[in-house]
Amino acid sequence: MDGTTGDSQTWRLTSVHEYEALIGAETVERLLMKAKKLRDLHVVNVNSTYYGGGVAEILSSLTLLMNAAGIRTGWRVIQGRPDFFSITKKMHNALQGAAINLSDLKRDIYEEVVFENAARMHLDHDLVIVHDPQPLPLIDHFRQKAPWVWRCHVDLSNPHRDLWSYLAPFIERYDAVVLSLPEYAQKITPPQRFIMPAINPFSTTNKELSDAEIEDRLSHYEIPTDRPLIVQVSRFDKWKDPQGVIDAFRIARNEVDATLVLVGNIATDDPEGQEIFESLCKCNEDRIRVLSVQDSALVNALQRRAAVVLQKSIREGFGLTVTEAMWKGTPVIGGKVGGIRHQIEDGVNGFLVDSVDEAAKRIVQVLKDPGLRRQLGEKAKETVRERFLMTRLMEDWLDLIASFEPHFRLRGGSSA
Ligand code: UDP
């Protein structure tokens, strides 16, 4: 598909071919063969925000790559009032182990808003992929002809049992459940598949930037570059432990000079972000900068310029920000939790930490040793090239979609 504006610019979707230098011609061919078998299928993804957070980041790239390969892949976003998103954020937190008071009123609001979305959605696709708890009950409102997949992105190692019991009947209706890791598996009837997310190396967040472009973004936000930068990029969310990052920085600066930058955005489906951002603003000072903006080029510039990137999460289904920084050859210090333990191999391509003190110790070590930074960074980039590029994610989805092939034939679908 091409799009032309005026007479100067022709827009083109990034295709699998563009990955050839990164993944090799053989993998490109294999992917295209798999995609060809599913050509013209009509697939739809449903989630709860167009931006802010990893799910939106993945969908914005993956849906286009699938379309470029001939699979008609759509993306719908459910709408909801702030009280709906306040409830679903509590569910998100409870899926990651927090307490929840699941009153009848909250259940009613949740189910009613999803019902209203179902009425507007007209899903008549060959395959429906529903992301995370917000749109989960949609399945109740469709006469199920096509396979439905629930893709849950959160850290499910210890979900709150009351919430899980409430959500389980919705989950049971799905034809498959996709989780990021085998350790998130639950006792449910639908088959469970495990697919780790991935990044698009050509997106604004990840593409190559010149030094001038990096300087431009940093100076635009008046970020000082006279000392090494320590960076965390995250939604303002308690599970990302921004306060722990500030505490670790305060300990580390007894031994090293540096500037800390915390940059975050506030997703439309995350009503807790503003309050957490405001509480962190109290920590703003000359060498601690807390910024709330949605600027993917700034994220890119910071991840490239940083001496070290932190992702000191205490829960993390899979941290895209970790993989993004690793792709830029920047060493990452990550919390030893969830998906991060599969993204970083401790001491090989980054460091895993359990506490503020350990994070501070690793910051000092990495800042004092440029050789170590280079070595970790090179390994980090190679890890991402091998395991965490969007083409691998696309192949995992193509394999899963192909496993529903008998359904498509029954529906008269177009897979050949
Ligand atoms: N992100 C961003 N701006 C910000 C903070 C985050 O663009 O200020 C992006 C980040 O680059 C990444 C995604 O949002 O692509 C966050 O995904 P991740 O898996 O790290 O965490 P989630 O928010 O999904 O828990």
C-alpha cells in the first residue's frame, strides 16, 4: 500500500524485506511463506489505549507489518469514562498481585462499558485478539464464529485470587490465551501459548539518530549533558519504582557525578499516572529531572545518550523499554522480576538487581568503567537482534494464527 501527500513524499509500509540485513534472507523468505498461507485473512486487535505503554507500542508496529505481508490486520480501542479506567487499572494492579475491593458497583460499571463497546464494534473477523483485562468481557456479546484469543501482557506470577475467580469465566470462553512467559501460566481450560514481545528497529523510538538529532531533543527539554546521564523511561506507575530509582541515584552520586532523567507519559487508560508524576516532581532539582511528555524521539535520544538505563521495576510482564535501550547498545540495570529476567542475562548483557542498594552499586560500577559499558552494550544489542525484533514476534503470531486453520476453512476463509 502506498500513500502520497502532495507531490513530494510517498509513504510506504515497512515490510519484512527491510529486516533482511538484521535477520537474514532465509528468515525473511520463511516469514513471507507463512504469511502467504494466511493472506487476506481479516484479523482484529482490541485494546484500551492508542498510546502510552507497551501494548500500544507493539500494536502500532505489528499491525502494519502484518498488513504489509498481506494479512488484513486491524486495531480497535475501547472507549470508557475515567471511572471505568480507574476500575480496570485496579484490576491491572490486582493481576500483578495488589489487593482489590471488587464491589458489585465496580463489576457493573466494568461489564456495562464493555457491553456498550461491543454494541459499537461490529466484530465480524476471521480472528479476534483481545489485549489485557479492559476489553476481556467483549467475548460475551458475540455469537462466536471466529477464534478469539486473549493476550494478557501483565506479570501474572501471583494474581489476586478474588479477581482471577471473577475474570476466569470470561477467560474460559476464549479459544487460546497468550502470555509472555511460561511462569505466568494459570489453571484454565483454553490452551496457553507463550510469546515474548519485541521492538520495531525502524520506529521513531528505535531508529538511528544522528548526534545533531540527539542534541536537538535533549536541548529542547533543557536536559544537561555535561555529566553522564542515568535514565529511566516509564509510565508513572508504582510497579516501575521511580522512587527507588531516585533513591539509588542519591546513593550512587556519593561516588560518581551524573544527571538522572526520569521520563514518562500518562496513558489514557491509566488514571494513576498524574498523581505519581506530581509526587515525583517534588524531587526535581538541578541533577534530577522528572519529565512528563509523549515524545518518542526524546525516548530514543535518551536511550542512545544514556551512560546507563534503569528499569528498576518490581513487577514487569515484559519491559519493552529494556529491549529498546539494549538495542541502542546501552547497558541496562533492570529489576530482577518477570520478563526482565528473560531479557537481561545478569553480568553478560546488563545487570539484574533486587534492591535500591544493589542498583546504586551497579550504577557506580558501570559509570566508572567505560570498557564494561561497551562490552555489555555490544552483547545487549546482539541479544535483541537475535531474539527481540518485531519479525520474531510476527512469526510467533503467524504460527498461532495458522493453528486455527480448520476454523478458517469452516468459515470459508481465504487461507490457502
Ligand atoms: N514510552 C514512551 N514515552 C514515555 C514512556 C514510555 O514512548 O514517556 C514507551 C516506551 O518507549 C515503550 C512503552 O512506552 O515502548 C512502554 O512499554 P513497557 O513494556 O516498557 O511498559 P508498559 O508501559 O507497557 O508497562
